[in-house]
Amino acid sequence: MATNAPLLGNQSKKGGHSKASIFYGADEYLEELKKKYAHDHEIAAMKNLLPGEADPNAAGVAQSQDKMLKVEKDNENRSLKTKRLFPTANKPDPMPQNLAFLFTKITPEQMMYMWNVLTAIFIGQVLMVIAYCGALATLPDYWWTCTLLFGIPFSYIAIQQIYIDHDVMHGATFPVYDWQKYLTHPFADFFSLPWEEFVLEHNRHHASTVDLLIQGEFGWDPEEFHYALQQWAGPFSTNWYKYILTVPWIPVIHFFGLNDTGSLFALEWWMHFPDEGAGGKCNKDFWNKWVPRRLYHNAFVVTLWALVWLLGTYPLGRPLSEGWRFMFTVSFFARIGFSAAWMFITNFTHSLPWNEFLAQDPGRTWPILHNVMALVLGGKHRWNEMLFHDVHHAFPNAVGTLSQRGRFHGWEKETQMQKTQKKRSLMMKQGK
């Protein structure tokens, strides 16, 4: 993680348009962001619950009384589960220069840039599927070659999509244009959570699980089942053999959609949100807000997969009834990528063995491991999310994601140029 200048500098002018978008000015986007927080007060209330500090763009929104939008604690501010005080994040004061980049406010230009990257990823996915269809139509006798040349990069770009989803969720919660919210994860499954509920459930995870290894300490965590599979047996060093019974199921449940962008996870969340109204009545926003969003989002998802089905029929000389063969292959590789990304973000970072390993290796003295994993995830700034996920949970609003910080500030604590300059400065002083 570096302290060098951000990727996007200060480009905004009052009322002008930035390089991040042809049509939308940065100041206009910031104003729209505040309006969206006012409309989606549930998201604002949830983000304002999180440790560290509230989202400045969500300021002024009243605290909700709904169970799903509150932190569960007693009158003494203690967890009902562990009796521990709700932790106060220890933000450095005064702020050391080498940590200032962590708390630098994300600019509107950077927010817009991340949404543009996410949009480009979706366009890339669509073009890859079309190219795969064209390759099969042109080279029907090379199915495995065409499929692997498509599938491996397609899985890889799905990993990148989840990381940018995670980045914008914590740094640019609402899209620049409303249609962009449909592009965040449509290839993940055949139906899933709409963007607004995706944001809500993930922030519910942060509100409930402040400590990486104590899930659901301050309320229900939608991801608790994942952690039960990997931590039910206690310390890994003495109970490693028990983990053999449950850990192998983790990639299976992710593959079939029990993750933030999957179908099984959507069903789980819909069973809990929104809270019922007074007297057991239906929530007043259920039919006019949440149901339409679910229908619109999943209509887009189903339409996308229907088009993938059609690509697998007449262009490949197959009848309409056999379109599932092409669609299944595309979905298979998409699920591999999305599953891998979520296993890293939700399982890997919260596991006892990984956190015990990090505690024994504060200097990060395994360069081969770190380089390989950075390659798998798409860069060392992404791998930093795995190395410093506790910082992310301590300051989900103020810091956001470590991969996001690395996107704009680099991934190293100190760049090679900075090291060279220090060495030169030291030699000059010694020469004097």
C-alpha cells in the first residue's frame, strides 16, 4: 500500500464535467448521491451503524427502528452474545504521514471511475460470450480448446467484477446512472439480489461482525453459515481433522449460489428483509419499493441468460431445446470465478488458520505465496484486502476496501522511488 499520488487527481470544476464521464459532472454526481441516500434511507441507516465513522454522504438520516437495521446490544452498549462493548475504532491521532492515504476521502472522480471500470467489465463479459459462440461456430471440432480459452479468462474477470463490486459498495454506493446497477453481477447466477439489497446485506455483515473471528456478535450476520462450516470445531491446530468434514463443502455451497451474488443467498436474505410492519402487518415499503426492484433486477438477469441460451442454438446449428448446453458452460465458468472471489473475501479472511498465520508472520516473509495469490486475484492491491481485512472491518466507511485504496494509491507501503530518494538523501547528509 503506497502513499504516492492517486490514480485520478483533482479534476473537478464547479459545474463542469470530469474525465471520468462525458455526461455527468463530479459535483452533480455528489448531489445525486446524497439524494439517493435520502431515498434509500435503509442503506444510509445501515452504513451509519458501522464502526469507525459514518458515511459523510449519508449524514442527516435518522436511525431506523427496524430490527434488521439496528445493532443488537444492551443498554450498556454490550453485545447480547458476548457481553463485549461495541468496539470503538482507534483512528490514529495525530495521523502518521504513511497512513494518511488510508483515510483520504474518496473523490467523486474516483467514484465515477470505479463505476466506469465496473461497466467496462460487464461489456467485456458480454463480448467474451459472443466471441466464444463465434469460436464454436467457426471451429466446431475444437470444443475443449475454445471452451478453455474462453472459460479461464471468464472466471478470472468474474473475480475482478466482485472486487470492483466490493470497492464501489464501500466507496461509491450508488451508481452514476441508474442502469449501471443492473450490470454489477448478472452473470453470477440465474437470479440474485438487486444492487440495493446487495449493499444492505453486506453492510449488515459489517454491522454484526466487527471482529473477524466472532460472527454475528451484534446481530444476525447473513454470512454466518459460511463461518460455521469453517470454524465450528474450534482451534485448527488441535481440531484439524474435524475440518475435513465441513471445509470441502464451502466451494460447493458457493458454486450453487450461497454467496452475496447468488440465488440461495438471495432467498436467505428475502426471508429476513424487510422487517414486518407493526402488528405483524406487511412492511409499508415491501410492495412499492422492494418487490419492484427485485422484479426489475431479475428480469434483466433472466433476459441476459435467455440471450445466452439463444446464442447456443441457431448460431451453433442446434435446436432451441439445446441452448442449455451453451448456457450451462458459460454459467459454470462464471460460478467458478464468483465462488473463488467470495471464498477469499468471506471465508479466507475470516478463518482462524489464516489469521493465526498472519499473526505469526507480521513481516509478510512469504514472497512466493504473496506473489502467486496476488496473481490469482488480479494484483497486489487485491491481495492486500486479504492481508489487512481487519482494517477494512474496523473502518468500513472511512477506509473502505484495501483493494480500493491500492487502486488509487498503489499497493506498497513505500515505493521504490521513495526508497531511492531516502537512500540518496542519507548519502548526501553523510557526505556533508
